[in-house]
Amino acid sequence: MEILKGHAMMIDISGKAARRRFCGLIAASAAVRLARAQTPVPLHIVVGFPPGGALDILARVVGQRLTEMTGRPVVVDNQPGAGSLIAAQAVARARPDNTTLLLAPVVVPAFFPALYPKMTFDPIADLTPVAELGDFSLALVAAPTVPASNLAEFIEYVRSRPGTVSYGSMSAGTPSHFLGVMLNRAAGLDMLHIPYKGTAPVLIAVQSGEVQAAIITSGEAVELHKQGRIKVLGVTGKERSPLLPEVATMAQAVPGLRDMEDVSLWYGFFAPRGTAAAQAESLNLALADALKAPAVQRQIVQQDLRTRYLSAAEFGERVRRDSQVWGDIIRETGFTLEQ
């Protein structure tokens, strides 16, 4: 009598039939092991926002294209909370084994180190930059009842009502929060900041007149602007949005707002600390190919993103540079958050 490993049965191999059965079990066990070895290990893309949002949608179309290209399953893992803090922390602690990526906004490496004085991880040291997904713009929008059709008129509107005009942001500590801080400083305004928990509630607030204005991504403002439910008064960046060609950039509308041209806002992919440079570059090239797919490009256009190719090393340089720039802006305000 012998014991076949992995099976809880005793097998007598003395007869021909028994020997055939034994050989069949050995072959089946080997086939299972071979199939497991040949099955690609899934790649998990961790997103710090709930399903259905812009970043979640982008992660899913990119993941689908990666699967089509490589045959490797891609799973989008939503871990919402604190503007990607929870998701970033999970990826920072993951093994650098080519199974986990973080898709996150500029906030993670550029804002968090200045926002959270006592972090349990270092977004710069513990995350490896892999690839940039694309740049996005922020838009200043106003309630339909606000008597301003452009940024210059809105600035005069705020100045004529000192201390009474408020703007909503997608959350405290987000780019939409600090763009309002920058606008106040550059234009000499005193708008009050009202933080909300995401884009949906701040859009409800501005449409109802709960706040007079809000700052959201330009892609999320397009349809409501076309429907007349909000008014887009200006966008960040050096160029107008192709989806909002009638809306001037903030710097075009008001020459004193040149800083708004240089606001650096992007989404990017990161791997855990310890990921080899060669592996990061390999992932970078695969993601660059995935971004060229028509289905991915449609979503990129719909979200009003602008893409360009940066190597993993070049993206890492941008991350470090933006961390310094945004960190200085945030530290000047004295604003902090508790993890």
C-alpha cells in the first residue's frame, strides 16, 4: 500500500487495473499542477475611489485592454477613503512581485507628505512611479443664479460681497480645495471654503445654490454646463479644454492668474517599493500601448484628459518635482489633516 500525496486515499497497485488507476491519478495531478503554473497571476489595479467614478472607469478600460494584449487577468480593486490614502497605503505595503499597481491622482505623492504630519508610510519612498495616465484640468463652476458669465465677472461679484461667497471642493486637502486657496490669494478674494465628500455632493450643492461656486474636474463639468445646470467660468492650464472651447483659461480671462497655467494635475500608476527599474519600465511600455486603444482613448477624451508618453524614470522626475511645488503651496497655508 502507498499513499498518494495530495489525496486522502490508500491505493493498492498490485493489479493491472489498480496500476492504471494509479497512473491516471498521477497524470491528472501533474496536469492540474501544469495548468496552475501556466495560468497567469492576476494584476490588481487598486483605486482609492468607489466604482463608477472617473478613475474607476479609466482603470477598468485600461485593465481590459491589458488583458486583451497579454492574456493576463486584471482586477480593479476599489479601496475608497481619504482621497486615495487607504489605497496608497495598501499598495505601499504590498510585495513588489508584479501583481499590484495603484492608480491615483497627483494628491498621493505631492499632497499627502505635506497634509499628514504623522503618516505611517512615505508616498515618495514607498511607491515606485510607473506611468502617467494623463493630465486633467480643474474648472471653476458657478450656480445658475450667480450673476457672472465668466471669471472676471465672478471676481467682481465676490469682491462686492466680502466674506459671504463660498466655494465647494471635492474634499478638504484635495486639488479643488487648494486651487480655491490659490485663487483667493492671486485675485485678492476671500471666498469661504466648504468641503464635501466627493464630486456628486458638491455638484448638488452648487446646483441648488447651497454654495455659489465649486471647483471640480473639467470632465465632470461638461454635460451639466451644456444643460445649463451649472456655469463653467474658467479652467486651469495653458490651453482651453476641447470639450469647452468657449470657456477661457483662468490666465486668459484674468492676466494676474498666470499661476493657474502651471497647476500640475495628473493621474498615474505606481507599484510597491522595491519594484525593479526594469520591471517598472516593462509595465510602463505595456500601459503606454494600452492607452492607445480606441476604447481607452474614448474614455480619455470623455474625461477631458491629455496624454503624453513619459518613461517610468521621467514620470518619477515629475512626481518628485510636483511634490516639492505642491508641498510648498500646502505648507504655506498651514493646513494639515490627521491620518
